[in-house]
Amino acid sequence: MKKVLNLFDLSQKVNYKTEVLAGLTVAMTMIPESLSFAILAGFPPLMGLYASFIAGLVTAIFGGRPGMISGGAGATVIVLIALMKSNGLEFVFAAVILAGVFQLLIGLFKLGKFIRLVPHPVMFGFVNGLAIIIFMSQIDQFKTLVNGEKMWLTGTPMLIMIALVALTIAIVVLLPKITKAVPSSLVAIIVIFVLVYFLGIETKTVKDIASVSGGFPPFSIPKIPFTWETLKLIAPYSMIMAAVGLTEGLLTLNLVDEITETKGNGNRECIAQGGSNILNGFFFGMGGCPMIAQTLVNLSAGSRARLSGIVASLTILVIVLFGAPIIEQLPMAALVGVMIMVAIGTFEWVSLKIFNKVPKKDVFLVIVVALITVILHNLALAVLVGVILSALFFAWESAKRIRAKKYVDDKGVKHYEIYGPLFFASTTVFMEKFDVQNDPEEIVIDFKESRVSDMSAIEALNVVTQRYHKVGKKVVLRHLSKDCIRLLKNAEAIIDVNIIEDPTYKLVTDKNE
């Protein structure tokens, strides 16, 4: 038996000490981020910790590959902010469950491979937009409620907040230059906590936002009307959350594949994510997805197995059960500083350096996707728009590449050898290649170096053959696939096709997925 409960691959050596230490490190870095994202969305902070426990445990055991870490990630939580403000917590739980169902179906129907359709410039824009959102969301922590309205901190409270945030950032930046034995963000939080606690500094803490003390995640069915109207309300949020979670998850999986030079299973990851979000909705979690920062922390700590993710999630549960009084004393300034550094680390700074080295259309894509992400807080829409624009740019470039080599053979037959794909965007240029009035009585259109791709291309062939037919000339189409021949109904009486040489075109699929 090679595997036990899908936890350990016994054909591979596992360094248990490394895995346990990596898991503890990941848990310490995940706690402040999960808390911050929950607070950002207006959820009880405990929801963030429950999400990290549930998502982390389920995906560590059943996910698409070892080494990936999941939790209450900002990418999916941001999607639910508007629903939380307009309809409340119970509708959020329902939306998380439905998002999990969508993800589960995507995995079962093996649609995870479509992440390949997301171009690199789109991902640059997506990640940059997410980083900007995370950064801007920290500004609210420099405000306080006065008579029910948010007002900027002033005087000493503002100076204390700025100083503590600056100290947190300094520790996070400088400590790795001295030692990487412990996570710098964890050290920063501990240092700020000790300073505030023992010096009696008055500043905002997690307890001022909400209590995080709790027990095992409680089970409850969302208290919402089970009606068609409710489904119409939550479905858009669920679809967006599912799309964002899978996009970030599968991109993280590809990143881990590159780092470890191994192969993960995208569809299995989709199923695991879906299952974890369904459990999140029933057990007071805010939902989540794989977290790039924590995954990189895990890999850099030496983890290559599933054990580290299990240790991290169980550590978070233990802290919720027994360590709440300490967590509630954490200064918000420390969490703000950590989140600012997360935003800075998330931003793809290399995208700024290559602006003058890549095509302008790619620069345009990065900017458009980032703007949609920041302005609308709709990450799935941003990616969708980016993919559509990329497809249109590609179609335009491909349309310009179709050309025809023309010559007349010794029998007086004129040959048109077509080069480049024939599809909806190139049909106009294709039809302009032919000189119907001046061509001889018989012509041959050779598609050996071309590909008839869609119905627009088939219709273009019909139009061309009909034009020749009207003036009494014969058209021979060579090297067409059989499926195209069957579709050429309007021209079948005048088209002579060399079926023996015609290829049958098939799509390449990844059987592993």
C-alpha cells in the first residue's frame, strides 16, 4: 500500500521534523492574515480562524498536491464584502456553501485545465489589483468610530498607531537579513505585543474589534429563506467567489509545480476546495482558497509533504480553543504592518520594470485588469475581461497572418495555397485573395498549411465557391478535414475534395486531468 489516507507517499522519504516545524511556522503567519481579512470584511474575527482550520485541513489531506497551504484568503473574502453589508452573515454562509458546490462540480467535470487560458499579463493585473486592495483596506485601521461615524485618529493615538506600524514593517523587512530561523512577521507581532502590554501603551487591539474566544467550529444551517429570490441574490457572489478561489488556487498549484519540479492535479484541487468551502458555510467559516504567501513560507521551510498543512490547521484550532485571551490582546497596528508587507510582497513589481519591454497590448491588459479589480472589487470579472481582451488581441493578430501563394500549373489550373488559420476574424482578408473574374476555368484552394476553424470559415468557403459557380468555374478544395466537408452543404455539388489526403483534426487533451 503506497499511500495511507492520502496523507503520505511512502515511496518518498518524509522529514517529519521539517514538516512539523514548517506547519507551526505557517500557522503563526496565517493567524494574523486570517484575522485581518475577516476584520476587513466586517466578519467576526473567529470566522477567519475557523476558515483557516477547515480549509487548511481539508485541502492538506485531499488537495491536488502536497506543499500547498489554504486558509481564509483575502481574494475570496473581498468578493463577499458587499453581500455582508447588504444582507448579513447568514447570506454570506449560504454564498460560501454554493461557491463550494460550484467548485466541486468544476473539479468533477474536469474543467480545472481551463486555467491555462489565463494569460500572464492578466495575472499580473489580477495580483497587482489584489495587492492594492489589501493595502488600501489597511487605511480604515487608522480611523475610529465617533458617534457612529468613522473619523481619522488624531493626536497621540495617530502617532502611536503610525509608530507601531512602522516598527512592525521595519522588523519584517530587516529581521530576514539577520536570521530566517523564525518568520519575521511572527517576531514583529510578538515584539509589538510585548511593547504594548508591558509599557501600557493605549492602542487599538483585536478585542476592540471583536472577541475571538471560541470552541470547536459550531454547526448551523444558514437561516435564510430557501427561495428562488435568495438563489438569484447569492448565486452571482458564489460564482465569483468560486472563480476567484479556483483561479488563485490553480495558479498557486502551477507555481508549486515549478518550484518543486513535480506535477499536481488541478481537478483534485478544485474538488478539495469545493468540499472545504461547503464545510466552511456550515461551520462558521468565511471560506477560503490556497494562499500564495503561506505556501511560499511552507516551501521555503523545507516542506514537501501534506503533513505540514495538517499541523498548521490543527495548531490554529488549538489556539482558538485555548489561546484566545492572548490573541485578543494583539495590537491592530501589528496586524496592519504585517498586511501592508503582504500587499507589498503580493504586488508584482517586475511588471513595472517590463512595461517598456513588452507589447503595448500586454501593458494595457495589466492596467485594465488591475483597475477593474481595485474599483469594482470583482476579481473574477477582472480576469474574465482580461481573458476576453487577450482573445480579441490574438484574433486580430492572427487575422493579419493569413496569406495565399498563387501560381498556375502547366494544365492551366490556378492554385491558391493558403497559409494561416481561417476563422471569424480572417474571413474578410481570405475572400479578398481571389480574383473570380480573371481566374481560369478551374482553381484549386489548398489548405495543407491552414486550418478551417469555425462556422464563419465554413461560410467564407461557401461564399467563395458560389462566386466561382455563378460564372461557370470549378473549385477544388484540397486538404480539408472531413468535418469541414460535411458542413459544406451549399457547395457540395461543385466541390471536388481529395478525401484521401485530408487530415482529421483532434484536440489535444491532458489525460492526467
